[in-house]
Amino acid sequence: MQCANTLLRKIVRSSVLPFSAQHGMKKDLFLLSRSLSLSLCLKQDKSCEPSEKLDLDEWKKVMKSGLHEEVSETVSEPKELSGLAAARETLDMWRLAGRAVPENISEEQLKTFMECPSKSAKKKYLKYLHLKELHKKSHKRKMDEKRERRLDAQDEASNTDETKKNSFVFLTSSAMDKAYHWRAAQSMIFGQPLVFDMSYEKEMSVREVTNTVKQIVLSESCNRRTVDPFHIHFCNLKEDSLYHKEFIKIYREAWGKLLITMTDQCYTEIFPKDRLIYLTADSPKVMKKFDHDKIYIVGSMVDKSIKTGVSLARAKRLGLETAALPLEKYLLWSTGAKNLTLDQMMHILLTLKDTGDWKKALEFVPKRKYCGFVNKPVKELKKTLDLINTLKLRKGQADIEKQFAKNHPKKYTLK
């Protein structure tokens, strides 16, 4: 046993102690070898049986393997720690030099920084971390300011005893749609009827029918959003007609849910004739005021070729009263035809129904078609215009006579 102890001490002194002295671990390994030797001596003293023997070769292998593992672990950790420390020192130097370096960096980011292949890659990575850090700081500052403003507002609201009354009420789109549908539903019971005549499909091309349907959709939308809407009737609307197909193409699933009346019957079969008035620009009778007891009919037609007299002839065949808007009475008409689109007619009729003011209603006429509103009667304006034109002609004729007398003094003398 003494031979084994001496052999162990020689191994430790010859191989382990120089290695540990080189790496700064002499004290620990010396304590380890001493504890091992003491444990062996104690085992020798306590062992009473002479049959137990120690296998020195196996014990040497176990000790060598354990020592190698401990040494490798203790050697690898200082290398890694030294690399991180060097990287942190580099960051501190760059920060003092005024480069874009983050203030706080984690170990994972530091390892990624060490793994960068070049110096430019390291600079870009640190700049990215610096910008990211600035973005987080600015976001945090904004959130803090927002929180402070909210707390200040709550404090002010709690300090004031009187309740604050806000004149603005927030309404969602669904709530507004419910209100509009409720008004349209009421108009179907109590509202004044307004008829769109859908019997002009043969008078138009496919493109004109498409434009007509688009104008009717705008009219229906405008009517639904007003305070006191009309009860709209689509009369003479045949199933599988061009009108019907275009309506389904635009409204889709909402076509069957519209709060309007759709029928293939003529309006003369639904309403009494004495209440019907056909609005047409070709009518010799001018509409003076809006009558709430009458039922107005609008021809669903867009005529690019200006087919005059079509709607007037239809109204005469049915024996209906006709009327035209007093455009010349209130407007100084300049250029263009006096035909209006269907959505413009809807705006004019709704304004007349609510206010009865023709000037407000005729503001929906396109301004390219008139110069302004009439302040004097139309007959007086025509007289003044004719007088101005005649004076211009006489002045021009006198100038021509003078010029002719200068050029031909012998042949022509002024009287």
C-alpha cells in the first residue's frame, strides 16, 4: 500500500502538478491528490479483510479521464469569458470614439457580434442594434407621454364637478344604416310615391341602359339618406329585362332587400290618373310649385342622341298631365340641352319637397349649363339683350359707312 501511495504521488508531481501550475490550478489539484491519498489510507486502515485488493491500472485510467475532463472544462470557460470580455472592451472603445453602438447588449448579441466575419459586418450589426434600441426608446417615450396625457385628462375630469356635455355623437356605420332603413320602411307606408318609368328599354342601347341604371342607383341612395324620403316605385319593370339584369349586377344579394316597390304593372293601373304628373322637358306646361298630393313620374331614360318628344308622346297616349321644370324662369341658360340626369332630378325633387325653394333646388343643375340665376323677369331680360344687340349692329354699320366714305369720297357722300 505504501508503494501505491508513493507511485500516486510521483504521478501527480510529474504530470498533473506542472500542468496545473501552468494554468493556475496547483492548489486545487494538490488538495484533490491529498484527499485521494488520505481516502486510500483510511480505506486501508478500515479494511480488515486481506482478500480485498486494489486494481491500480483501472484506478489510473479513471483518474486520468476525470482529470482531463476537469482540465478541459476549466480551460474552455476562461477562453470564452476572455473573448466576451474583449468584445465588451471593444464596444466600450467604439462607444467612446462616438460610433453607433448600443448602450445595452445581451450575451447572445455579443456572441453574434464576435461571429461576424469582418470589421465592416461588425459595424453594420452594431448600427442595426443601435437603431433598434433608439426605436424602442422613442416608442416607449411616446407611450409614456400618451399615458401621462390620459391620466391628466382623467384627473381633470375627476376634479370638475360638472359633467361635460359633448355636442358630437359617435355613430357607427351599422347604426346609420339601421336609421336609413327605418326611414325607408316608414316611407313605404306614409311617404309620397315617386314613380320611375321602366318602359324605355327599346329606345336605348345597352350602354345607355347601363348608364340609366347607374343613375337610378344613385337616386335610390340619395333618397334613402334624406330626412323625408319618397316611396320609390319601379313600374313596367319586366323580369329578365336589361334593366333587371343591370340592377342585379349592381345590387347583387341586396336587390331583394331594397325597401322599394318593384312591379311589372303600369303606374296607371296602380294610381288614379288625376294624381299622376309626368315630368318631361318637352312639356309645354311649366311646373310652378311642388304639390305633395300629386304623384310625379320620371322617365328612366338616358338619351345620348336627344330623342325629343318620346316621354311626352307616351304621357299623351296614356292621357296624363305633364310638366317641365322652370329652368328658363330661374336660370340664365347658356349652352347645352335642358335635359337633366336622374340623380339630379332626384336631388331637385327632394329639395323642393323639403323647402319649396326653387333656387335651392336648381343649384343641383350643372353650372356649365347656365350663367347664373335670374333676378328680373325673362321677358325684360330678352328685351334688354335685343336692345344691346341692335345698338351694336347700328354702331358697326355707321363705322362701315364712314370707312367707305373715306375710301371713295367722290362716289359716296354722307347725308
